[in-house]
Amino acid sequence: MLIKSIFTNSSGILFSRILGFIRDLLTASILGANIYSDIFFVAFKLPNLFRRIFAEGAFTQSFIPAYAKAKHKIQFSSSIFLSFFAFIMLLSVFVTLFAEIITHLIALGFDSKTVDLAAPLLAINFYYLPMIFIVTFMAALLQYKNHFATTAFSTALLNLALIAALLISKDLDKYEITYYMSYGVLVGGLLQILVHIIAMKNNNLLKIFTFKKFKLAHNKFYKNFAAATLGSSTAHLSAFLDTFLASFLITGSISYMYYANRIFQLPLALFAIATSVALFPMIAKAIKNNNETKALKLMRKSTIILSILLSISTLIGIIFNEFIISLLFERGAFTSADTSNTALILAMYLIALIPFGIAKIFSLWLYAHEQQFIGAKISIKALTFNIIFSLILIKPYGAAGLAFASTISGFVLFYLTIKEFGFKKFYLLMKNN
């Protein structure tokens, strides 16, 4: 069951990422690495950050253990959906009203003219967040039923919508193209909701949305979610910090880091995230049934498989970094100089691929035991190291220094996560045949 679920997730993620690279190839060719690509990536950065936190960690890691223990599952899940959706819609309206201020906070290095260009795009893109919450909520319920295929393949719909937007608008003014891409993000979100509704119907889960008896979920869930948001988002917050600081560097730096991080995220998503998504419901159910031996065996098996896959990915990525960037992006407005700059940043990111991946697996142990606050403390410490080294390395090494600071935080995250799990316990687990 575990291998099958991992394969399903990996296949869906691979299909989506292939389309994602086609999307990025078109973006690099049509927009290049300049002010227009920078403002779109900044506008998409905030909702995309929240998407990754929701879809790849915090919500699911808090929801599934609580849902497994809930006596009245429909009442519990419907109350969670209504409270979260109401908050996210209010947040989206707030961002719309104060888009310029928020854009300036995201990219302080932008001048007022650039902020004016980016702010309307941020307001449009942010409405992807309530859409992706609906998708994530339905995905968590489907994962509990061991249905992974719909969620794994649905991200491809976002990429298809953006590809269509780029092809339709390719001959227009570059700023107009960013508008088409922004509306393409919303179309992609609507398509993801549609396919999840179909999957929910096929799995007899639509009754969750009856809302007959609404009762606010216990505060413990919301506290665990708040803590899990920090605990599962170190890599994404690091990337967000990179964008903020890169706005002070030469034009194109944000785009270099975006393209490099996209490639770094491929093996991380394809192997680490695919594994953790498949593994977590199994661990949560095993621990709920007081069967920690089964949970540990699942973790050991996953860690061995993941270590091999990430090691191979790291070596290939570092050795062939320039070739990979050149093959994917060097055409049209994306020059050989852009390739060199992006390739160096990619190598800096990839050094921490294994620590980030293994830490993600062992953080599941904490979340399954509803120890989200411990995970949050670990995340804060790792993020603190990232901030410190980013400020130290940005001046002498520029964007490459920011990427290496993120790598340092990955090693700190791994060390602290294994320390909490127990070094001796980890050694015995991995030594055990």
C-alpha cells in the first residue's frame, strides 16, 4: 500500500512538474528575467507560499489526526471548513484593499513605480488562496480514504491554465501578459476544485458539506494548526525570505532564484513530499491504534527509499547544474549569463536536498503525536539561522549567498528534528534489519 501510494503521488507530481517546467520555459522565453517576470513572481509568491504550507503540510498534518479521533466526523470537518474559509475570504478582501502596502512589504527593494505595477497582480493572484484551501480540505478527506490520485494529478491543471494564458497572450505587451497569467492562476484553481468535487462524490464524501449542525471545533485543533504552519513551512518561508532580500540585488535576481528553486523543488516534491503525503495517514492511524511498531517500520522503509533517491538527485543536480538550466530555460529572452547565475544558485540549494527531505519524514512523527508546538520551535530555530546567514552572505555572494543560507537552515532543521525524535532511537531504527 505504501509503495503504491508513493508511486501514485510521484507520478502525479512528475506529470504536473513536467507541465510546470514547460510553463517556466515559456515564461522565460516570453518574459525573460526582467522587471515583468519579477513582478509576476512577487505577485504569485504570497498565495503560492500559503498554497505550499496548506497543501504540503500544516492543514493536513493537523486535520488528519484530529479527524481520525473525532466521534462526529461530519460535524467536525464541516466546522473546520466554514471557519477556515470565512477567515481566508476576509484575508483575501484585506489584501485586495491594501495591495500596494502588502506588495511593498513583500519586496521592499522595489521602487514606487514597480510596486504600482505589481500590486494589481497581487490582488488578483491572492484569490487563488481560498480556492486552494477548498482543494486542500477535500484532498485531506480523500487521503484519509487512501485516495491520492486526484490531488497528485490536479496541480497539472494550474500549469495547463498558465500555459494557455502564455500562448494566448504571447504577442501582447509584457505587462498585459502578466495579467493573463494572473487570471490563468484563478482558472487553474477553479479546475482543481471541480475535479476534487467529482472525486468526493465518487468516494461518498460530499455529505461533509451538509452543515446541518455547526459547532466550532475544539481550540486544540486551531492551536495545533497554527503551530504546524510554522513547523511545516521552513523551506517555503526561506524561499519567501530569499525573494524579499533579492529585491535589493540586481534586476533578475528574483527570477534567478525562482527558476533555481523550481528545479530544487522537483526532487523534493517528487520524492519527499510524495512520500510524506502517502505515509502520514498510515502513521496517524497506526498511532491512533497504539501500534507504534508499525509506524516506525513504515518510517524506516520510507527513509531508506527516500535517502537513495535524494542522494542520486543531489549528485546529478550539482554535477549537471548548468546543463540542466541551459536545457530548460536558455532560449528567447533568457541568456547564457542568466543560465550561469541560475545554475550557481541551484547548486547552493541542492546541497540541503537530503536534510530537508529526511526532516520532513521525521517531522510526521511529531505531528502524528499532535506535538505541533515542538515542530514549530524547531522551525523557528532553523529559520533564525537562515535569516542570520542570509544577512551575512548577501553582500559578498549576492543571490548565491541567500541560497546557501537556506541550505544551512536545512541542516539545522534536520539536526533538531532528529534530536527531538531521539538520536539513539534514530540510530537503532536505521540499523535494525
